[in-house]
Amino acid sequence: MVLLGVGLGGTVGVATEACHPTPESTERGFGGGRAHVDDADGYGNGDQTSIGEDASRIVGAVSAPEQGAPLRLKFLRLTEQTQGSGTDFQFLPGSDEVLITLREGRLARMSLGERHATARDVWTFREEMITSDACGPSNLALDPAFLQNRFIYVTYCASATNNRLVRYTLDEEIGPKDPLVEYEMESPAGQTSWRRFGSLGWLDGETLWLLVGDHEQSRQAQEPDSALGSLVFLRPNRDLVADTKGVSSSPKLAIHARGFRAPWRGTRDQLGRFFVGDVGEDDYEELNLVSGPGQNFGWDLYTGPCAGGCTGAQGPVAYYDRSPRHPLVVQEPSAISSASRAIWVGQVYEGAAIDRYQGWLTHAIVFGDLFTGSVRALQLDAGGLVVDERAIGFLPYVTQWRVGPDGYIYVLDLAGNLHVALLDGSQLH
């Protein structure tokens, strides 16, 4: 792939042969020092206010926007009252309900109506866990056979040093029960609770994929035997009944790609490609395309764009920095002025039974920034080259973006609000 310049039409930087040497590696010959930034990872800082417009007019259909109008999304808030700090959500199959993980150590079940989302149940996880920073229940997946086995999978920090992927059985009355630790990873003592586990999902009916941060052990991201800073595949033991200790035999783990710092949010498209948002340290946020096994995305040797010389490293398809004059901020009139950045990536819009966006978003990779609130869409050609990239909306503190069974996009924010995305200029009826 080639460098396409600073975006298309002066937008977010679009590059693939890209990586700057990180300033850490005095011993590795790159020189310089490193300043540490704690608030750029995971959910970070920021006011957890209610965000969005009233959704009282939502029904089931929208008409097309005015012919020739540019793509622009508006977000209508569905929740009237939040239950905590929203981190992830999933649609429960065969129902109008969603499950939402809350950083405070809770799991909420909400019913989606035409005009609102209402809490049905709020359960507390019984296990001891850290509920600050990126350590509360932060990622959620349903088993492919959920309707038969009621299994859900949740990541959290059991302690300052222990990070877990846990299987639960979702009981209609008492919520998550029978915890079984499917995978756990130790972090050294004395680290902050950032850069832990990121998004997870299913490759098929048997194998999970999971994003793993470097747990503030930067150099481990390049170690061939370390799962830190990587995209891993693992096969949970779904037949094992939880015992008194609640620990599974260790699943077989395969490292699919490495060289990530804080891969918080990512997704997999219908072609089997992964799009990973890697939260940067001081300089750049990256949107990376994992197109095959064995790819290395450079951390902690390189970060962001470069003009060449990134031996053995794959560069990002898009990136942006922290300048207040960056197009990420300038091109979005509502963007929040913040020195902090944290990239997120949403589920690709494809295969919806009803296209609610009139083809505008089909196969687009939507990403944005937690702190500035900018939302952007990127299109790739068959060879993985960027052919379009543009601003499409504004919503701050996004923690998850998923396509619903009704063809609408639903978005969760850190304050616990659930929103639905509509084409701006469309008529609700």
C-alpha cells in the first residue's frame, strides 16, 4: 500500500507504509525520552454527561435524505435514565433486549421500544473486581449457541495484577451465575489499570478472537512468545461445568497479529479482516487493518506514520495526532477541545436485512475519538487502499458501536446512554 497523503481532501492522515520510531528506544538506537500519558487509554477522563437528542419521535422507518446530500448522522438518545458507566453491549437474540456491561461491576438488561430503552434488570457481578479506569466489566460477547446454553463472556480485572476472560450463565432471575475463568493474564505489580483487554468476538462457532493490550509492558509487544499487545485466537472450553474454583483448563491460544499498544476497540468484517483501533501514547491514534496472520504493527518500535524504513512493520490505514488544529477537530464544528485522544472502531455495516442508511454506510469502516466526539467513515477498495474518508457526525464518549437486528446502528456512551443513529435530514414517520 502507498501513502495517500494527509487524508483525502485534507482529512485524517491515510497511510499504510507508516510508522515513526517511538521515542523510548535509547538502547535501540532511536534516541529521545518518553513522557507518560495516563488519560489517553481506554475510557480515560471527561465529563460523563447525558449526550444526544430526545428520541420521542422514533418509530420504525426513515425516508431517504435529500438527493445529493452529504452523509451525515445524527444520534438520538433512547435512554431516559442510565444505570452506570456503559462499556459494552450485545443484542439478545430472539428478543427486543440488550445486555449492557457497566464499569461499576454491574450488568443491565434493557428493553428496546420504538421510542425508548428501558431497564428491566440490573445485576451485580458477585466476584471481586476493580471497577475503575479500564478494569470494570469492559467487554462482552454472547456464545453463538446462547439460546441453548445461555453463556456470556466478560472481561474484567480481578485485581491490580490479574486480568480475566470469564464465562457466565445468564439466569433470567439472578443474572450472571456460575463464573468460569476461560483465560487469565498476569500484569506486574505497580502498574495502572489501563491497556488491558479490548474487544472480543467469534471467528466461528468454536473460536473467540480477543484484543490484548500490552499491560504497560511495552517491549513485550514484540516478544514472539508473549500475547501482550496482540490479537489472539482461543477456543474456550464450553463443555466444562464450573467447579468450586471456577477455573477452566487453559484454552489453546494462537497469536494472530502483534505490535499493538492499547487495542481497545476493534471489529471483524465479512471478509475476515480485522480493523483495530490502537490508542496511542503521546503522538498518534491508529486504525489498523489486519488482513492475514503474522502481521506486526510496530509497537513499541514504531508508531503512527513514517516515510519508510519501518522494517517488518505494517503501518496503519489511517491515523491522527493530538493537535487542536487537526482536521479531526477542525472539520467537526461540535468537536470538543481536548488534548486527550482515544480511538474507537465500530462494527462494519454489512448484511443488514433492511438498509436504514440508503447505501451510504455499506462496507464503511466507522471510527471516532472518545474525547473529541468526532465520528468518521473510511472506505477501502478490494486491495485495501483507502478510496474515501470523511467526517460523518459527532458523539463524544462512545464506548461501543453495533448494528442491530433491525438494521439500525446503536451506540453506547460512557455515561450509559444508548443511542440510535439516523441519517441527518431524513424524515421520521
